[in-house]
Amino acid sequence: MKEEKIDYKQAIEELQSIVNELEKGELDLDALLEKVKRAAFLCSFCKNRLREVEKELESIFLKMEKELEAEETPLSEGDDSFCNA
């Protein structure tokens, strides 16, 4: 089975479409099964993608926080490196 290229927005839109179809109640049993399987796949994909983004954002924010802390650290009293220019 080849790897499917899909992004989060596409997955959400497809899930909404599936929900709309299911709400109509007009699917036969086989089509219903396929739609539910696809919805389960899309839900899993979205959940995993959200976790990935959350981890990446946490990493970015930690890096930014460390950079800000480094900028805010005052020079020690004996350090007059700016005065020696």
C-alpha cells in the first residue's frame, strides 16, 4: 500500500464530509464500514499530527525562553567589557 500524502486541513475537511454522509443515514452497510474505517484513520492521523506540532512548538518556545533568559542575565559587577571598547 503506497503512502498517502495528506495534510491536517485536508484530513479535517474529509472527516467533516464523512460525518455529513453518516448523518444522512443513506449509506449501505459496506459503504458505511468503509467510511467508518476512513474516519478512524483520519482521526488517528489528526491526533498524531497535533502531537507532533505540540512537541515542535514546545521545543521552539523552550529555545526562545532560554534565549530571552540569556539576554536578560545581567553582567557580573566586575565585568566591564562594554567599558573597555
